[in-house]
Amino acid sequence: MEIEYEGFYPRGIFVSAKEGAYGAKKKYALLSEDNHIIIKGFETIRRNWSFIAKETQREVLNIILKEGNPKKAFNYVKGIIDGIKKKEIPIEKVVIHTQLQKAVSEYDSIGPHVAVAQRMMDKGIPVGPGSLIRYVITKGKDKEKIRDRAKLPEEISQSDYDSDYYINNQIIPSVEKIFEVLGFEKDDLIDSLNQSNLNKYFE
């Protein structure tokens, strides 16, 4: 058996991600000898995540791999969540980009991007397969579907986006697996983000 040498990586994080009945897909981040981070399978390279979720995940990986400082990474995430709660994170950072794979009329299930695409068409804006749809999830009524709360960025103001949605469906999912590798459960992560003192997690 021959093994090809690809490089030496001083630090790395490997995350398990189940993919059907055939095992796990590759999901890892490595720090190279020249201090560059190589990312595979994480949400930072996916379009259907908001910029703030991608930015948060990338910075957490950067802090952990380059600085070896989980406490600082925790505090960073806590700061992002506080910023979202206070609506200090600008709208352009919470915009979600999703590409249409087919014509709007061909979708059986209407997701947020499809609903927004239909509204764009109703306004006379041409969209079709391959179009990149930009939208923001806004606050809504109880039991209102996500697709009904998806709005074009230009339709809303800074205070309209749904902080809870972005915290629970974008920020926490983008970093929870990373922290689990360091020995934390999801509940530990959520609890720690609601506390002002994180020392007990790093004793």
C-alpha cells in the first residue's frame, strides 16, 4: 500500500456528520504549517447559510485552531448572539442566499426562497433556474410558516428580522458540532451562552 504525503497540519478538528445509511461525510478543518485553515464540509462554503453564520463559524475555527483558545471562541459566539438579540447585526449579514434549481412552478414543496421568488415574479422581477434568491427571515405570528416570514431585504427594516430564528437555526447549528468535539453537549453550549460566567466550562 502506498500513501501519498499531502502535508503536515499542527492542528485539526474532525467532526462526524452522518449521511444516510452509508456512513459519514467528510467534515473537518485543518491548520497548515503556513498558518492557513483548510475547511472541508463545513457550512462556511454553503450558500444557504447567512453571512453571519458563516462568519461566526469561520472565526470560531480560526480562534480554536490558530490560538487554541476555546474560552475565547465561546465568548466570541456569545457576543454575536448578544448582537443579534439587540439587532446590532446589520441586515446584510443576516441575508440568506439560496439558488433556484428549477422553475418556481415546478416546486412541489414551497420553501422560503421559492416563496420569495414567487413574490419577485409578482413584482415583475424575472427569476428562473439558477437565480440566486436573497431573503431575510422576519418575526411572525405563532405557528406562521417560515416561508411566510421570508422577505426581500429591501422590504424590511433593521428591527424586523427574527433574532430567535437566527440564533437557533443559524448561529448555534453552525458551531455546536465544533464545540462537541471539545467535549461539550449542545445543551452545554446553549446554557453557557445564556450565562455571564463561563468559568465552570473551562475549569
